[in-house]
Amino acid sequence: MKEKELKDQLSFSPVLEGGLLPEDFTQYDNVIIGGMGGSGMAARLLFFLDPLFPAWIHDDYGFPEKHEGKTLYVAISYSGNTKETLSFVQEALDKKYPLAVIASGGKLLEIAKEHNIPYVLIPSGFQPRNAVIYTLKGLLRVLGKDDLIEKLEKSNVDFSKACELGQDLGKKFENKIPVIYSSRVNKNLSYLWKIILNETAKVPAFYNYFPELAHNEMQGIIPKTAGPLVERIKILILLDPEGDVKLEHHMEAFQKFMSTQGVDLESVNMPEDAVYKLIFTFVVAGAMAYTIAELHGTDPNDIQMIESFKKLL
């Protein structure tokens, strides 16, 4: 991603168009967000920025069980043609539930206009994983979280420095299977890092979080017992200066101990402030993935395999 593209996303002012929500958002008890892949990332980033916000993600076909109280349903599909999300929308329409839509076009936008559903139109021309700030800001607009929109617009990151870090990590993870570990608080950032590596670098990548992983997964990645199965695994630990002191000590102890067991590890110090952490992850993970793709001789922008599979559905 180029610096201008990042700034364009940060400065984007989403507009809620079409019909009006039946009630102000404060009148709803909870929100269910339907979205898949990079489009669904907006919901996960909302959970990261506002962990207490009463929202759930539905990343499947059909419809979840309705939560108690008044529920708002929000459908996010960057292309507007995601089959699972269209299924979610159709059921919401059939049940006459309050609904809002976020898309750059496609069938989803057509449905919103046809049924006078409130929607946010976001810029087209990106892969969903590279447009997560657009979709996130669209979601924040629907939910009336103008304070977070303002924080995103005012925030910035040393783009060159973040890219350099990402490129350096990319070189270290050449021909490796990245496994991203973080605190539970930052698990959605680890997940974002993982999907960027999957789709852009075209490598298997996984994530997990402390302290739970230290009670099971760590036993499965020791070269002495797992042997050649883990030869290409390389762990990236996201250290957080704002994290719980006990947990940070836990993570540092894990890093030291696993190094003595022959496990290949790297660590990254995350910046302070949730919004900056998000942007930092977006830029560093992107630069890391692009670097790996270049080193492996693959096209970072091509997702033809995923698109070919969708045509079979």
C-alpha cells in the first residue's frame, strides 16, 4: 500500500445514505454484523477499538439466533456480491428486521436502494483486505461512533519507518510459515496480520493469543518432539507496552524459553494507543506480506484462486 492510499482511507468521510434507521442507534440493545473475510474485518476491528460494544459477527450463511432486546443488523460486503452476506440480508428482509448496508457496489447496494435501506457507499477498486479502514469507518458511521471516526482521521503513523520494519520482517520470514501471537486484547490485530499474509504473501499463516496458547499450542511446536513438521514455522510475537504487566512478563518468558527449545521467533513492539496499533498493523503487515510475495516470486495482488472457487458456489 502506498502512503497516499492510507491517507485517503484515514481522511475518508463516510455518509449514511438511503433510508433512515428506524431508531437512533442508542435505542438498540445490540448489533449483529454479517461479513466475510476482509469485509468482516471491520467488525473485528470494532471489537478491538471498543471491546465493550454490544456487537457480534456472523461469518456464515443464513442468520444467527436473534439476541434478546432490540437488534440492529449490519451487512458488510466490499464487492457487494458476497453470497454469505447476501443470504444474511435476505433473511433480515424476510423477517423485517432493521438493517443497514456497507458496500462499494454490487447486488448488496442494489438491494439497499431498492428497499430504501440505509447504506454507506465506500470507494471501489481495492481488495477487501486493503480497504479495511474504509469498511471500518463505514461501520462506525452506521453505529454513530463519530468519536472513533475522528480519532482515525487525526491519527497517523511514520509510514516509511513502518514499511521498513515490515520489509525487514518479510526478509526474515522468507520461506517460513508465520504464526502470529499476541495478547487476547490484540487478537483481532493478529488475525488481521494473518489474513494479510494469507492473501497477499500467498503463504499459510496462523494466529493465537496468550495466555491460552501456553496451555496447549506451545507443546506442538517444539522441534524436539514435532520434528520436521515445524521446521518452517517462525513465530512473530506482538508485544504491547500498554498490556497487562503479568501477561507481558508471561510473553517475554515464553519467548526466552521457546528460544532454548530451538523455536524460531521474532518480536515486534506495538505502539501505544489502540488506533495507532491498528494502523501500525495495517501498514507493517502489508509491507511484510508484499516483501514475502516478491521474494517468493508471486503476485501480491492476485487472488484468482479465491475468485475461481467462488464461481463454483
